[in-house]
Amino acid sequence: MKQFAAGDLTRNTGDLFEAAAVAPVAITKHRKPRFVVMSMERYKALAIGRGSQVALDVSDMPAELGNLLDKGIEVHFRDR
């Protein structure tokens, strides 16, 4: 996640908005993330629970999909 220091916001507002349009951006204070800035579309998706990202347990994956994933990972690292 991209980060901007709170003290630098006035000088980097354009950069902050540009980065937040792509992905959430952390605002830091004393080098610790304190706030997040994101697009309104992403916020609305999170607020109503329709975010495009979902966390699932690999053990819940259908066996054929798991086998395909395993093969893809194997090929990816074998060709490196």
C-alpha cells in the first residue's frame, strides 16, 4: 500500500488523489499508518459488503481447481 506522510499532504495532494484512485493509500503520522484514503467506489463496495476481493480457505476449493492451481504454480516456478 502506498503511503503519504501527514505533514506532506499539502505538497502532494495531487499525487495522493491519483494513487487513491487506483488503490487505498495509507496516511502516516509519526511513521505509523493512521488513516486510509480510497476512491468513493471502493468505499461504497466495502460499506455494502460487495468488495471484489474475497478471502477463502484453499481447503474449500474444488479438487479439480486445486489441481489446476498446483500445476500452474509448479510451471511458474520451474520456468524461472
